Amino acid sequence: MSKNFIIILCIVSLGGLLFGFDMAVIAGALPLVKQFFGLSPAQEGVFVSSALIGCIIGVFFTGSFTDKYGRKQAFIVASLLFLLSAIGCGFSPNYTLLILSRGIGGLGVGIASIVVPLYLAEISPSKFRGRSVTCYQLAITFGILIAYISNYFILQLHSLPQTELWRGMFLVGAIPAILLCLGVYFIPESPRWLAKNGRSEEVAVISAKLGLTDLHDSPSPAKGNIRDLFSPIYRRAFLLGLFLPLFSQLSGINAIVYYGPSILLESGISLANSYHAQLFFGAANVLFTCFAIWKVDNWGRRPLYILGTLGATISLIATGYLFSLEQTNNVALIVSILSFLFFFAFSIGPLKFVVAAEIFPNAIRARAMGISIMVMWISDAIVGQLTPILLASWGAHYTFWLFAFFCAIAFIVVLGYLPETKGKPLEDIEKYWIEKSKKNPSDQNA
């Protein structure tokens, strides 16, 4: 990787870091906010889901916006939203403004969840495109870890009233938001977006700086109409783009991210130890994602996905069993959750972004990713809203067995339908769908 590319990668990955931070900071803030405002279970669910609703709204507009105005402009909007949200949450005088500020942060996360992997896929040479996009997931896990660490240390402060500490937890997010606001002005526009808009002179200059030598004309018959995704040529790509992010959220990862301390408290682990365990989970998630970066361009997407979905299924079954025991073995419980995090972190977590950024035609990639990521956030909002209800009515064991069921379905889908895309230029992946359609004319009538 060139020096210029590494600098751009670090700046852009701040979007992933803020994504992770905004989603995870709530794990430490939730018990304090609940106490401060006296929230009911329904209000608690709204608080958790408010950012996710913002994500859905952000995703809805981002595909068209970034296709029209470019990837860089979307970065600028997202960075400003992140900053506004951090300040708004930290100084919210009432529950309504807190929900509004969380929703604004969700808009930023929704934009970042599309534009960061999209941009990284479009500026990366094919031989390490998987690693580049997976760095986005690494940044998300690092943001989650920063949220856990900052939450933990803020809880040790005694100079502020205990119930006010949640404000400091949110304000920490202003620091990376400011860095992103400054950094986005120094990144170039995506050369593939420039090529699509006929700005060939800029394409040559930026491609030379990035060392991007495998960019060539798109072979796709798609003309920029989202209806092309429903054509027989791209139908399988479209279904994969829907199912992979859907199963990612239904795996239960955010039940651990959002409600980790609450779940561990219910199992009999003390409040202090539940936060310690959450810190441990966050550090492990970062470490396990490094395994994906190491192997995604060597082993490929398909083997990692197959192994990861199978391992996650078994781990969640074990976790549910341990929760079903009258006397929970705390060590075994933490090991089983760590096992799930390991399999998720090198497959289900990062590869949904890698695959979604690769499989769609260039003419409609941003809008197609918008649909894919919207599915992720809608399912995430549902999981965020239903998890406390499921935990209260079903118990943790049945809840985790439900997550295991969805991971098992993901394993079957990946095994049967996911092609290998490692090392292929994006334009060659487009050719794959066209050629596959020609070889299977029956698909044309499907």
C-alpha cells in the first residue's frame, strides 16, 4: 500500500470508529440514563432504537446523494452529524432532546455505513481490497472498544454526580468527530465515481496517487436504474446483498453490544465485573477482526464466511445452554460469548460490507448498497427494540437459541449461493454475473 493510500485509509476509517462508538457507548450509558430519566421498558427500547431509526433515514437518502454529489460530500455531511450528535447528547436537558440527538448521530452512522465500505472498495487495488474494506470493520470494533474503555474510566470519576456521568460518555465521541471533520477535506474523490461521471483527467491523477492500476470500463448493461437489480443477471447478487446484512444483525451481535452489562447482571455477575467483561469482549473483538484482515485476501470471502457462520451457530447454542442452567458458570459463559465474537469478527461482521461493496454493478453500486445496508439497519432496529422484551419474557437462553437459528440459516445461504470474489477487479465481478446468466438461460425466465 502506498503512503497516500494508508493516510486516506486512516482518515476514512474514522467513520467506522464513530459508527462503533455511537452504537456501543449506549451499553454503559443505558443504566445511568434509565435511572436519570426513570425510563419504562418501552422508553428504554426507544432510546436504544432512536439512533437506529436515524440510521435507516440516513441510509434511505445516502445512495442517491452519493451517486449525484460524490462520496466525499457524503463524508463531509456524516462528520458534521457525528459532531452535532456528540455535543447534543452530552448537553441534552431532557429525554426528548436526547432522543433527537441520538437520531442525528444515527443519520451520521447510516451515511458512514454505506459510504465508507463503498469508497474503500472503489479506491483499493484488487489484491488487497478485502483487507481495506475489512479495516472498516476493524475501526468499528476499535470504536466499540474506545466506548467501553471511556465508559469504564468515566464511571470511576467521583467529581460529578453519578447520574450525570452518562453525559461525559457521549461527549468523548466529539474528539474523533472533530478529527474526521478536519480529515475529510484532504481525501480525494472516488476515481470510479469520477469515471462514471466522465471526469477522466481527474481519474488518471487520483489513480496514479493511489496506485490503482486495475480500473477499467464497466462491462455492465446496467444504466444506473435501480430496477436493474431485479433483472435475472443481478438477482442472485441482490439477494445476497439483502440476506448477508440481515443475518448479521439477527445473529445477536448487538444484543451483546447494547445490552451486554444488563445480560451479565441478570446472570449473577456484579455490575463492576460486567463492565470488566464488556471491556474484555471489546478488546477480543478488535483482536479477532485482525484475523479477518490477515486472511480475507488469502483464504477468500467464501471459506471465512462458511467457517464463521457454522462456528457462530455452535457458540450461540452453547451460550443459550449455559444461561439455561440454574447456576450459571461465569467462566464458561464468558468463553462461549468470546467464541461467538471470534467467529463473528472474522466472517459475519466484516464480510457483509466486503461482499456488498463488491458484487453490485458500478452504475448503481451506491444505491444498491443503500438497500443492502438499509436491510441491516431495519433488522438492527427490530433487534434493538425486541431484545429487552425477549430477555424479559423468554429468558436469555431462548433468546440466544433464536440467534443461533438465524446463524444456521446464514450458513446454508452462504454455502449454497456465495461466489468467491477475492483478487478480482470490480468490473470483472460484474462480468461474472453477466456470464453466469448467459450460461444459465433458464435464469432469464426465473
